Amino acid sequence: MKSRLVASLGLALVLLFGISAHAQAADKVKAVASFSILGDMVRQVGGDRVDVTTLVGPDGDAHVYEPTPADAKNLAASAILFTNGLGFEGWMDRLEKSSGFTGKVVVASTGVKPRTMVEEEGAKEETITDPHAWQSLANGKLYVANIRDGLIAVDPAGKAVYEANAAKYLDEIAKEEEAVKAALAKLPEARKKIITSHDAFGYFGAAYELEIIAPEGVSTESEASAQDVAKIIRQIKAENIPAVFMENITDYRLLDQIASETGAKIGGELYTDALSPADGPAPTYLDMFRHNIETLTAALSA
Ligand SMILES: [Zn+2]
């Protein structure tokens, strides 16, 4: 009699907690991604099993982000953290430590061949790693594989789902890669040069044969000096560079000035380090490529 009572009490508790846990989606893997582009990729691979939040949201600039106490709380309650790495999130170490996060960290760019460049910082020269690896779809495939493996490590029961989602997504990325190459191959050689405000298209330019000139370097942290701007204006005139492009994460004024002083046209807005909000033109990683390619080819076609 007593054991039956305990058993049914136990069953009632299981039902009660089971229902409330379900209502809170506690059965999902709680994941944090550092910025919106990576957040979308984690969503594509994680599907229904994963609850993803991003620290730097749409149109946000991750180079200069300042984490909030709410970010630390959110991270502490998560099982897995996805970062870009390559020095993109300079604020992440401090956030991880202050939050007491004990979950798994996945550096999505693991395996990417990093681009480095020498930047002049006043009188001294510094070798800088370019963090914008996601702007090459070949690298995007490495990101997806790392995300898949990370999710399997924290949620082995979802292995088949993550593998299937990743395989489908990798296929879509491969198709977009072909489309990007085909679209850019049609442009006249002399017009394959663009200006953006910060140097976010290094991997893109290397992968798809486009020359990129940027007054601000690979981070938005430091502003272009008057000499940098003067040098670029001379270069645009000498090389007949056809168009300058705005970015969704940076100030328009510098490029407005460059365009008006050189006669280069303003080619539109490119998405570099962040997606658009859901109702904008680039709400996913692949939409970002579609939008950027449309914008580039419209401005650079002869
Ligand atoms: Zn950037």
C-alpha cells in the first residue's frame, strides 16, 4: 500500500515537473552565439532541438560591443557558446570569466586559414589577423561542421538530427557558392574593385577575385586618419574605381565624403559583420550573400 502511494506520488511529480519543464523549453539545448551571422548558422544546424540567443544582434557592431549584465546571466545558464574567434570578439574572455560560464566553447572558425595583414598604427607596424572569415562560403562550410560537432558533443541524442540539418545546409551553401562565383565572373575585370568603409571583405575578395580597398582597416575600433582618406581619394582617381559601398554596421559620412570628392558612385549597402532584422534584406547568412551579390553586380556591371 505504502509503496503504491509513493509510486503514484512520484508519477504525479514527474507529470507536474515534466509539463512545467516542457513549457519552459528546458528540454532544448540552450546555446549562445556571439553575433547574428553565427546565430543564424547555429539555428540552421540546431533546428528545433536548440534555443539560440545572440549577444550582438542585427545591425550590431561586434568589434566594439560592450556586454551587459543580462548577457552574463544568459551565458551562465547556457550549455554551449559559439564564437567566431580570430580576435573578432575582444570582449569575450572577460564576459566568459565574469559570467562563471562552465559550458562548452566552440570557436566556429577553427580550421580556417587566417588572413593576416600589416597595418600602420602611427609610426609602428602591426601584424593583424583578419577575423571576417565568414565572408567566404568555403569557410562558412567549416563553421557549419564545427557547429554540428559542438552540438553533438553537448547533445549526443540529437546526433542524427544535427547531421541531417548540417548536410542539407552545407548543400545550400555549396549552391550559393557556385551562384556567387558565376555572378562575379561576369563582371568586367576593370570594374572588380570596390571601396568599403572597414576591411570586412578580405576573405570575400580573395575567394571571389574582387579587389577591396578600405580606409578603416579590419576593425571598426580606430577611425581612418586624414592621411588614410587622402590616400584613398588619390587611389580612387588614379585607378578609376567605380563604386563605394556603405555597410550596415558603420557610419555613412566618411564614404559620402569620399564619393563626393572622387565622383565614384555610391553602390548601395553591403552586409558585413551583422545580419539585418527579420524584415530586412539580409535576415540569414545566405540571404546576406544574395543581397550583397545583387548589390555588387548592379553597381559594377558595365
Ligand atoms: Zn568587421
